[in-house]
Amino acid sequence: MEDIVKDLISGTVAGATQLIIGHPFDTIKVKLQSQPSPAPGQRPKYAGPIDAVKQTLAAEGPKGLFKGMGAPLATVAAFNAVLFAVRGQLETLLRSEPSALLTINQHVLCGAGAGIAVSFLACPTELIKCRLQAQGTLSAVSGGGTMAIKYGGPMDVARKVLISEGGIRGLFKGMVPTMAREIPGNASMFGVYELVKQYLAGGPNTTELGRGSLILAGGLAGLAYWIPVYPTDVVKSVIQIDDFKSPKYSGSIDAFKKILASEGVKGLYKGFSTAMVRSMPANAGVFLAYELTRSALG
């Protein structure tokens, strides 16, 4: 079996693992990111992650935490398959010989390259997911006694965007901040993953590491992904849920400036604690699932 096929299969398994573990956390993160700034003297809709969980469960039940899961479920296989396959192919290109070990800098470069590729899948998928996850928050804030449902599901989001928001181009709204997140985020994640593995192994040969070490390295790699790019993710989320006919933001820079002006630096870190709590188990699961599947395939 070719290495690229092994990476595609292993990446698919890893992606499914990440989705199962991380989606409820991601739902809360998006709700916190997308809630509008409260008027002077008023409290925000959600006081924090725990309050967001409580309100979501009260209003929508447990299924509310998994809202929008259909979109990433449909593409998570492709997303992670491409991520790990592109990374694997770039590693092959950078090796001086088939068995040569790569430097940490080379792993960082491979992660960045993989980030470019997956951005084209991440942007439309996350636009659909964010619209579904945020619509309850936006409907409640806009007023009215009942929650108006704008979208019936992932396919309904895609259909309405294609019809009324400029066709295919509408699904790629937020592409700039998506790439600004995926490229440095994946560069950092894969670099830290290999760095931690080599530290735990006492050298560049990490083939004998146990599952506990892989879980630790994967969890820390997840933190390394989010810490440098989280404000970019906030900008991406608000742009993707922005109204098409009466947009609040003209672009990424405008969104960044307005968030900073109205909410300060903390506005760029809404939902940060939830993302951090999610990142360790979700990414630990990703890398462990990938490594075990890849090893089983030979």
C-alpha cells in the first residue's frame, strides 16, 4: 500500500476521533465568539463557558451541543486525510533519502504546507458549522420571545448561501483569516508535536514511544496550534456569520479593529478557555489515532 493511501486512511480515522471528542467544546466556543457586545449596563448573553453550556442544554437539550456536526462530519475525513497526506508528501520531498529523519524546522515547514491545502476545505465547512452553531445566540439577542430558526441543517445553509450570497464565493467567506489560522497553526502544531516526541524519546528516533507519550505530545501540540492564532479564529467566526445584505464588517482588518475598539483585547479571546480545554483531549486523540492506524497499516 502506498504511503499516501496510508496517510489518507490514518487521517480519516484521526479526524473522526477529533470530531467526536471536540465538537461540543467547539459549539460553546463559537457561541461565545459570536455573541454581540452587550449594550452599556447590560450583561452579555453568556457569562462564560459554563453558563453557555447550561443555557444551551436548557434551550436545546444535549443535541444543542452537537449542532452543526453534520457539516464537519461530512468533510472531516477529507480534511484530516488531506492534512496528513500533504504533510506526508512534503516530508518525503524534504528527505535526502527514504530513511532520513527530518529536523524540527522541516516538520514546521511541512505543517505550514499542509495548512495551505486544508484551508480550502476548512473555510466552507466552518462557515456552515458556525452559521448553525451561532444562529440560536444571534436570534435570542436580536429580540423576540421565540428563537427564529434560519437554517434547517447543513445542506440548507449551503443552499441558501449559494442562492443568495454570491454562489460558490459565498461559501469561501472568511478565507483570508482561515488561511491566517491554518498555516501558522499547523506549522506550530506539527513542530511542537515532533519536538515533544523527540524530547521524550531522548533523540530524533521516536518510533519506540508508548501511547502515553503520544497522548502528551498530541495534547501539547493542540495547545501550540491555538495559542498563536486564536484571535484570528475569532475574526474568522464573526466574518462568517456576518449578515450578507447589511454586513457589520468590511473585511478581516475591519473586524479586528472593531472588536478591539468595542471590547478590547479580551474580545479577541472570547471562548479561549473552552478552546484550550478542548484542544488537549481532541488533539491527543487525533495524533494517537493517526499513529496507531498508521502503524497498523505498516
